[in-house]
Amino acid sequence: MRKIVSKENTRSMMFMYAYHTPTFHYRDRDWFVKYILPELFENKKDKYLLLAARRGIFKSKFI
């Protein structure tokens, strides 16, 4: 999962990864916070990918 998220360059998939974060978060919180959150929300490659991830998390019922 970590390699997939780090190589992702489409907005729609970043949105979907972020949208489904509650599933991963509740299964293994330590792994998710350590490896996946930085890849999703500290993306310095493209500001639009970061925006898509943020939109995905806000559309989900995570917060």
C-alpha cells in the first residue's frame, strides 16, 4: 500500500485512498499513522494531489 500511494499521480485515486482511510485507520492505527498518512497528506510533488486527498478525507465520515 505504501509503495502504491507514493507512486500515485492521479487525483481520482488520491481521493479514493483518502476516502477509505477510516478502514485502514481502524484496522492498524500505528501502521497507518507511521506509513500511510505522510504519503497521503504530506505530498510535496503536486499540490492538486494533496488537495484531492484532503477532499477525500472530508467527504468520508472520518472526521
